[in-house]
Amino acid sequence: MAKSPYIAITLFKFTSDAPDYVPLYREDVTLLYADTEAEARELAEKNFRSDAETYKNEAGYNVTVTPTAVIDVVAALIDDLSEGGDLYSRHFHDFESYSKWEPMLND
């Protein structure tokens, strides 16, 4: 039996020793294949933790990537992704907060 597609939403924090650096956050949406939701969550946690790193940027300052949270792991909205389709959906009531958070909304 083929594994089913799951979607993991993860959050990372970027910090630096550069003067005046403001922390940056990154949200990732990752496609995983697993037999069960529990297995998908295990894969998400493993992949998530492996992204922790510190590297030097172009200016020579250290940048540290810290895995912060696995926000969600759910089955994809459709099983057959060969033709494309919706992967993940979430709902909210507070559009004002969402519009402050989503920088591409006003583009």
C-alpha cells in the first residue's frame, strides 16, 4: 500500500550576533509521505530538528537557525497529488491580525 501525503507546518527563529539584528522567523510547509499521522509527525519532528544550524553570513556574522515549533501535521486535503490540488487549509476569525502578519497580502 502506498504511503499517504501529509503536510507539516514548522516554525524557525533566526538570530545573529550582528549589531542591531532583529530576530527573523520562518514558517515552512513541508510535504511528507507516511503510513499514519503518528509516523508523519515523527518524520516532521526529525526533519525539523535536523534544520538547526549556525552559519556565517556574507558580512561574517553568525546566524543561528533554531527550530521553534511543529505547528501542525495533518493529512493532505487530497490523496492524489499527481495533478496538483489543495494541500492544507486553516481558518481564522481575526482578519486584522492576519493582515498584520502576512506581508504579501497588500502586494
